[in-house]
Amino acid sequence: EAAVTQSPRNKVAVTGGKVTLSCNQTNNHNNMYWYRQDTGHGLRLIHYSYGAGSTEKGDIPDGYKASRPSQENFSLILELATPSQTSVYFCASGTGGDQDTQYFGPGTRLLVL
Amino acid sequence: GDSVTQTEGPVTLSEGTSLTVNCSYETKQYPTLFWYVQYPGEGPQLLFKVPKANEKGSNRGFEATYNKEATSFHLQKASVQESDSAVYYCALSGYNNNAPRFGAGTKLSVKP
């Protein structure tokens, strides 16, 4: 059974609209991550979290907010979506520590028109 | 800061030929090194990891040796199959609670 799930799987949004991407994990991992994947750039880290109530900026946080209300849930929020945020977004949970192994969800495909 | 550089793709091979995907890294720490694989339509998944220098990791016929002196972690497979078509990511672990670092990914296509 899938341990990291994402919703929605596909989303079409309008420029200037608010978008919330949700992630749930049943691995009981402290760490969670949001990435975007674009051709030629691989996986780029947007925000991450060490546990409920914490969020940290990754490499490309501008235009994104994150929320970690519980151990299981980690959301990515686009307050004012722009076409440049059209991408595939992956959530992951991680074991933490020196051997932090990441377990990814299936991805959310976002199109901003 | 830490960084990972890997073979630029795409790479196209015929079934039965050998594969090498180069991975080099920069860090001041002693990281764990990872290879992840992403099949079409899925999220990346761990292929294998190696926590210690001079050790080898392997899985599904793929292998890589953690070479601390050369700061490399090249992925190899002796004979690729069409089912190996995927994107391969090299990564190194974060430290002091920093997030892990991923390379840009190498897309492999294997033709029958």
C-alpha cells in the first residue's frame, strides 16, 4: 500500500489563483520534502520540514509556502499561481539522519494557464 | 555548498550493451551516496545507497562504488534491458539537518 500519497494528481489553475497541493505519508517519518521536476533541471527542492509545525526553505522557495500541521501531512501552497509554476511536483518523506532515504509520492501535474 | 554533477542525458543504448552514468560530487562532509531511479509516470525510488567510502552498492544488476578520493559514484550495469529505461538520479545525503542534494538526472532509453 502506497506510503506517500499526493492530491490532486492533476490540476489546472488560472494565473493569480490559489493552489494547494497536499501530501500524506504513513511512514511515520519526521522529514518531508516538496520538489518540482522540470526537463533539464531534475528535482529542485522547494520546501522541507523536520516535523509538525516546522518548515524550511529549500533552493527555490520564492512563490511557494508550505505547511506541516501534523506528522502525516505536508502541503505546498501557491498563493498567486503563475505560468512559470507549471510543473510536476513531488512530495517525499525521509528517514532523516546521515542516511536520509527519501520515499516519493506519485507526483502532481500542475498546469497554470 | 554541496553539489552533484552527473552525465547529461539523454542516453540511448541497445539491449545487451553496458551502461555507465557518471556522478561526481562536492562536499566537505562524509555523506551517504544514493542512486534513485524514476520509471515513467512514477516518483523516484531508491535503487541503492552506500554510506561508507570504498564500499560498493548494488541492486537489480546495477552497481556503484563510493570513491572518496575521486569524489565519484558512477553507476554501471553490464547488460541493460529495455525495462531499465528510466531517469537515474545520483544524490548525496544532507548533514546537520540540511536536505539531500540531487543531480540533474540522466534519462536512459534502451532500444530492443
